[in-house]
Amino acid sequence: MEKKTRRSVKSKSVKRKSRVNREKVEMLSSFGCTIMEIAKFFIVDESLIRKDYGDEVRRGKEQMKLKLRQLQWKYCEQGNTSLLIFLGKNYLNQTDKQQLDMTGNLEAVLKECGFEDRDIGKKGTESPEVLGSDRISADQKSISDSRLDRSLPN
């Protein structure tokens, strides 16, 4: 009995293999079909396609890539700016990144923040001692503001 079942299993796989056309596998793969889609097309298990038709699938994928590149260059030559940008980024290492020049901007930033009238970094000015040996000094306005904050209800 076992011999009959083994033969029937073998004959089923041979029948399934005979349904699969190698040229069609390559063609479907060149259209971008996945192994699962190719297996469904031929009504076979995808492991059969992977195992027995892997070379055809790979050749089809390479053909698809070649066609895609040809079309990209064709449309690029016709002035498709998005493709020109894409190809420039991938082949010419071009980027969209903008580099900011921060040299000389410190004075402008300080002016925007209200420090233009201060003597920060000017020669001959002494910086007040902020941290004393055992206490922190603060100006009168900061002290009065902090007292006001404590007196306000939350």
C-alpha cells in the first residue's frame, strides 16, 4: 500500500511541475510578480517555485530592473525633473540638505534676544561675580519677581 501512495505523491508533483512553464515564470517575475503570485498563477505551492524555478525568478527580476532603468533614463532625457533629482542623488551624491553658515551670526542672535546693549565679551569689562564663596547673588528685580510669584495663588 505504501508504494502506491509514494507513486501517487510523485506523480502529483510531476503533474504540477508540468503545469509550470519556465519562460512564463521568468516573464511574470520580470513584471514584478512575487513568488507567491507566480505560484498562485500556476496553482502550485510557492516552495516548488522557490526550489525549482529560482533561477528563472532571479533572471526575471534582473530584466525588470533593466527595463526600469531604461525607462528612467528615457523620461529623464525628456526633462522629468523628479527623475533627474532622483538619479542625481543616487549617482552623483547630490543632496537636498542645506548647510547653515553660523559664523558671524552670534551677534545677530544676541541682538534678537535683547543683548545688544550689554557689554558681553567687550574688552575692559569685568563680569560680576555671580557665585560667591557661600552664597548666590542676584539683582533686585529678580528678588522682587520671585517674591511676587510666591504670593500669587496657584
